[in-house]
Amino acid sequence: MIELGQKIDGRYLITSRIAHGGMADVYEAKDIIDHHPVAIKIMREDMMNDKRNVERFKRECIAAASLNNPNVVKVYGQGEVDGRPYMANEYVSGRTLRDKLNIVSGHNLPPLESCEVMLQLTSGIQYVHEHGIIHRDIKPDNLFYLPDGSIKIADFGISSPLGEKNKDDAITGTVYYTAPETLMGGASGVSSDIYSMGIVFFEILTGTIPFDGPNPEEVAIAQIKKHFPEPSRIIPSIPKSLDRIILKACRKRPEDRYKSAKEFHDAIEETMKDPDAFKEKRNFFARLFGFK
């Protein structure tokens, strides 16, 4: 049992409990050596019985600890406390992108703000890929949205080395964001993360996901077989140029998508150079009578 005031490894002083998650408990602590706040993520005791959970947690520690990028949550240290693995992360003062979407009208962001989010996400994931890691679980719940609009990528629990076959078929990303080839048992790769980012882009623009259903199996079938909808069919004011970007990121065949997160990033940057694409669109009567 972790208690307030407890020191972990003689360095991290627990000051409060932040969250109780499915895999781990998260505490705020003070690093008494470097004098800055950290978030201590400690695996829950009841999850220790399944060795796959332990492997997943340790995999997250190893993957995230190798990364140092402004759009990725930094890992400062790792170890064990009371026989349970823990890691000391950068303390992020903000909500997740999911939390942000839940509190805004329509559960979506304006096109320009959505593009700013995606520029950061694609930049961060490009860095992750360059360091030989596939995230495999990109979704709004795993992206921190800071008060200044900064995005931080978190949760590398099911990440895998680039080019490695998925070792544990029981552990996959959330089906609503998972690429068709992964759902069909294939290896996840750069293009799989690009597909997931395309779904995130779709969601933050429209406030909904492209495929839904009464159970995960039906959603998976839709991801594999159904035509991908254009975001502007849901919200007509969304620029057609963003339709084209998302549709390319979410092609059914991996080879038809962007070849890299940087290529995805560059496409967004290019369309943002066109000011006319983001002008507010008004309907016929609004234009006729001059009201908004």
C-alpha cells in the first residue's frame, strides 16, 4: 500500500494520488534530488498475477525511457516498489485530448485547432518511428492536451519494435482506432500508426468516429470492409483538403497511405497555407441576408 509521505527509492516523495487506472495507480511526487514534480506510475497489485501485464508495463518503461521529445511524455526513472514495477514520468499538468473533446460543444475542435493538434501528433510520432518504435495505441485517451495547446504522447504499453511481429495477439489497440491489417492479424507498422492518427484527426474534426457498432467485432469488420466516410459529410464546413488528407491516411491498404508521419505532417502544413480553405462557410440564406 502506497502512502502519502512515503519515499520511493529514497528519491520520490509521494504527495498525492492522481488516478486509479486499469493497469496502474498514478501518484504525484516530488523528486527531492532534482526538485521538480513527477508522476509515479505503479503497477496495481491485482494485475501482477498475469505475467503479460507485467511484460506490458516493463515494455512501456523501456520504450518510453528511450525517447526525449517535446511531444512525448518523458520517463525519468524506473524500478520496483513493494515488488511492483514503477516508472517516474514527467508530470503533465493538463487533461487528455479525450477530456478536452468531452467538454467542448459538439465534442470537436475547429479545423485550424485540429490541424495544430495533428501537426504536433505527427511530429511526435515521426520521432518515435525514427527511434524504431511503433506506438500501436494512438487515441485521444493517450494524448495529453496541455493548457497552452501542447500535445504529449503517452502510454507505450503495447508498443513494439519496428519490424517485429506482434508477440501477443491478446493485446491490441482500441478497435475504433486500429488499422485493418492489424485487425486481420498482421504486424503493426508505420502505416498502422498513420491509420490511427487519421482516425484521431477525423474524430477531433467531427466529434465522432468513422465506424461504430454494438460490439467490437462489428467495428472491426467495418474497419476492414466499409467505405471510409468523408468528414465534410458530417460537418460541411470542414475543408475538402482535410477530407483528402484523412482519406489517404486511412486507406484500407497500408501501401496506399502516407509513407511516413512526416509526409502526413507535411500534407497538413501545406493545406494550412491556403487561407481560403479555412474561411467560415455560410449557407445560401446567410450569404443572401448578410447574417452569420
